[in-house]
Amino acid sequence: MIDIIGAFSELKNCGKDVRRQYNSSLIVLPFRILLNPTLLAVLLYRTSRFFYLLKLSPVSKIIFILSRIMFGVELNYGAKIGPGFLLAHGVGTVIGGDVVIGDNVMIAQGVTLGSNFAKTRVINSQTRTQPIVGCECFILAGAKVVGPILIADRTIIGANAVVTKDTLPNSIYAGIPARRIGENRRRSYQIGSGVYET
């Protein structure tokens, strides 16, 4: 079934992704967008998913391949990514097609969100193989989040961590395997800066 409402919400999310990074005037904004490869990769993902939800998968696949070649990022059009998504650098980041990501999430370079090829799990009456990431999370460089796990809201995952189990909200995780090492005291995002307010 064609999801017209979902498809057009992806285009609406493009504006929220842009505002997450920039609060520029309309004169300067197009140049900033064109000179930001990670933002272009996110906008190509949104475009690819738009066509995917309209059941035009061949178009989605072509856009996906172009983004992968141009920016070295794999944002699968099957993944559901909320508004305000921010890639920091982005090169080498892979997000699988069964991943769900909440609002205002930031992901750094070399991050993998995908399957561990062994587990499935029923979450909200759906069989899942890949992670569900909550809202306002940071996933830092080189982290691997694998399997059908839940990353709670406002979780920070440290660089090179390997997360294979559910996390607690407002927490910081690090290590291999990842474990909770502290509390995330940051709470809100500052529009236009791409970083948390402290």
C-alpha cells in the first residue's frame, strides 16, 4: 500500500534536519546546505525514502547508491529516521533497513546500526532484527549497535562501544561490550547549532 502521508512527511522532515544544523538567512542557507556533505547525504536519504514509501523502489535504490558513492554513507531507505537527524562527519556510517531512529539523534562517523544475524525479537507486535534508537541520543565515532535492542531516550554511546543489550534512559554507555558508566545530564537541543545545550 502506498503511504502518501508518510512520504510527504519525509519531505517535511528535510526542513527540520536543516534547521537542526543551521539557523541562517534564506540567502546564505542554500550555499551552506550545498557545502555540507553530511546534510546532503541525509537529504538524499529523505528523498530515497520518499520514493520508497510511494512504492517506487528502483528510484530509491538509485538514490541510495548515488549517496553511497558520493558520501561514503549507507542510510538505507527502509530505515525510519525521525526529524532533526544529524550526521557528524558521517563517512563509513551504516544504518540498516530495519532500524528505527527517533527525533533529534546525532550519529558520528564509522557507526554501524544493524543486525547481528542471529537474533529476532517481537517489539510492538513486529518482528525486529535491528535496533530501535530513542530520541535525543548521541552515538559517537566507531560505535556498533547490533541486534533487535532498544536504545532508550537521551542515551550517549561512547566511541567504539559495542552495544548488544537494551540501554537505560539518560545514561552513558561505553566499552566492549558496552556497559553503563554514568548519567547523561544534558537534556535539550539548541536549534541551529547541532549540539546539546548544557
